[in-house]
Amino acid sequence: MPDPTAAAVSPAKIFPPFLKPGDRLAVIAPSGCLREPSSFERGLAVWRSRGYDIACPEGYDDRHGYLAGTDADRRSRLRAAWRDPKVKGLLCLRGGYGTTRLLEDFEWTEADRAHPKWLVGFSDITGLLWSLARAGLGGVHGPVLTTLADEPERSQQRLFDLLEGRAIGPLVGRGLAGSGGEDQRATGWLCPANLAVGTSLLGTPHQPDLTGAIVAIEDVGEAPYRLDRLLTQWRSMGAFAGVRGLALGRFSQAEVPAGYPSFSVVELMRDRLGDLGIPVVMDLPFGHDGENAALPCGAIGAIDAVAGTLTVRVQQSR
């Protein structure tokens, strides 16, 4: 198995100090408005049962259409939580839609970089994770507060192991037949994303440099032809150039009605990704509608298409 601490084309991102019970964490709602209050409360209960002090700042449950407040309000609350010296991490309430709007007129400053904090979320939170990565900062692609309580115990434990500085095991899937050419293994910095959100950021000022990356993607509610469209845009833009490997999670709710002519998701991935000459591992346990194993965005990872594994480890830079 490749050594996940080996040198990569691009360096790992800066991670904050590991968390410990008793630390204060702030709830942020950078995307869609709260629609699942009972799931949110159960997610809070998981964190509090682990001994964390969870703050719910005023306005976290605002509504502005389908958004959790106006763009200006959501930016302001993100800034306030990040710059509060008592807060050690930011927990995203839910995904939905809204971070790409939030990123307009937004940059992480040198002061923000000097005091990194943990940020946990996935799906639409890809926008924030990618903006952090572009600024040289790490984050966690993992369960939001409205999904955490429904995660299996091993997934919850993985999240806390990652954030508290304990080793996390490899994720196991299967190699995509025919991918990778002669080299079935690669090491690089891990860049997880929701495919649709990541695609919408390609070519914008908020896209990180993907050179040397192991890109990990998932999605929900996208039929195979729409996944084809998204992956074809990556190909057309040359976005896979410099990417060292691909880790594929779950592409849920992609079923096609009986009798409708279509590729399966597996057939599509082989068709659109199998000729890139980089290792591809699929069926990894992360994404929507099932286990969502936490992935440290910006850590150094190793992908092995023979063993079907993705191995990562956070190395603190501070």
C-alpha cells in the first residue's frame, strides 16, 4: 500500500489544532435554511454527548427564500464564528444550496489563515471546503448536523477520531477496471467534493489548483446522463489535467425508469473516466443516502486501485 505521508506534487493544507471535549464549536448555516429541526436537534445531541460546548449563534435558523438568510448575513455570521477566539470549529447545519452565492465578494484573509479552525460539512458545503483549500487551509468533508445522528456508529466514531487526532482507517471500495494504465497507485492531496457543486466552481476564482490532487466525488439525484454532462465538462475544461487519482463515493437516486435506455452509473464512470490514465476507486462509503465517512480535505492521501482503497492521514502543520 502506498505511504500516505509520502511527498505529493502539491503540499498538504494547514490544519488547526485537534479538538478535545470541552471545546466550543459554533453552528453555522451557510447554505439552505433549516427544514429538519428534529434531525438538527439529534445532531446537536451527538456532539454534546461527546462533551463539546455547542453554540447556536443568533440567526442560524433564519430563512430568506430557500436560503438561511441573506448573502450578507450568512457571510457576516461565517466571519464572526471564524474570528471568535473562543470557537475552535464550525459545524455546518445542513447543505442544500447557497455557498456559491456566499463566495461572491468573499476571501479568506491572512488573519483568517493565521488562526485556522475546523469546518465540517459536505454536499453544498463543497463551496466552503474548496475556498479553504484555495487559501491553503484544510477542512472536513463529513456529516452535517442534520445527518450526523443517522450515521452508523463507525462513521460517527471516524469523524471524532479524525477531529481529535486519532488515526482513521482506509476506506475500501473497488478499483475501476481498466483505469490507471500501468500505475494503479497514486499519492496526492485529498480534494473531496459534491460533483455538481465542484463543477459549478471550475474556472472561477474559488476553484483550488487541482494539481497533485486525489479528487473524491459524490452526488445525489443526478441521472446518469446528467453525471455524464458534469464529467464531460471537467474533461472539456481540462480539469483532470494534473489530478493524480479519483475516489468515487455514492451516486444515489440515480436510478433510471425501467425500459429507459441508459448507461448504469458504473458503465458511465468507466466510459468517462477509464481513459484518463489515473487510478480510479469506486463504491467508497461516502456521500448522500448512506454512510458518509469523514474525509479530511487537504490531507495527503493514497489511492490504490488494485486493493480498492483510499488511505488518508492528517498531519498538522502547526
